Amino acid sequence: DQNALERWILAFCKKEGKTISPYNARLIADYCLNDMARISTEVQKVCFYSAGEITKDDIELMIEKENEVKLYELANEIANKNADMAFKIARNLIDKGTKVHVLVSSVYKTFQRMFYTVASKGMSQAEMASALGVKPFAITKAREVAQKFSPVKLKKAVEICAEADENLRHSINGNAVINYLILSLINL
């Protein structure tokens, strides 16, 4: 439960003599995909590093975002038609070791999940997470970003991703495929 995680982070920081805003507590939980074991480790690290108040800059500096979070940031930048940031996020993922075929596949899965959350509005977060075999956090993020697209555009985005996935199998230039994918999605 996101609220319980935030309360735990706030209480732990207070016990350590640090202050943190509820927004920043949520940010830590998001970066750790609501994984309590990882949250505990990362909060201890940030508390040790921080002088008094734990800021967003402290969190950005000390906690590495899970790739899944970065993929939703990429989808969000695509939704906002911010090509520069979308390319920067994709390049960062590749520079940190994500293979291009894995990135294309991950973008494809991210847009599929967003489409499924829109297409299955009657399902609860837990039901959707169970049906897709993901954590509830993934459904929360998918629904959040999916709101920026119409259902028709999400369906088209899934088709574009499928085409890019197929093109990657026949291309020797994976960077061209990911660049074309991002531009195609931005220009929906």
C-alpha cells in the first residue's frame, strides 16, 4: 500500500532526525517500485547522506530509478511530445547497458499495458495486476500515463511498437529502429 510505505518512510526519517516531505517519500517509493526491501536500504542510504532535510535532489543523486520507472518516464515524455527528453532517456538506458532489442520490447510492453488498462476500465488495480502478472505499482503508472492518450492512439502506439519490434529483427542498426519508434510515437 503506497500510503503505508510513505508513512513508513516519513517515520524512519523522523527517527533518524531527518525531515522529508510526503511528495519526496512517495518519490522514493516510486523509484523503488514499492519494494519494501529496496525502500528500506535506499532510505537508510539517503538518511546517511542528507544533512537535515531530504530533498528531491538528494533522492535523484542517491537512488537509481528502476528501469520500469524510466520506461514510464519515456512514455510520459512521448505523450508530452518532448522528443529531446525521450531520446535522452532512451540513450541513458542504452548507455547503462540496456540492449536496444530489450528497450524496444520494453517500450512495446509498456504501451500494451497502458492500452490494457484503458480497455479494461472495470477491473480493479489488483485484478489488472494479477491478470498481467505485474505489481500493482505498474498498473498505477500505466493508468497515470495512459490518461494522456486516447484509446485509439494507444491502439495505434501498440501497432507502431509491434512494427518496430519486427523491424528490429531485420535491421542491423538498432539505434535507427529505436529513434524511428520514438519519433513515430511522438507524432501520433
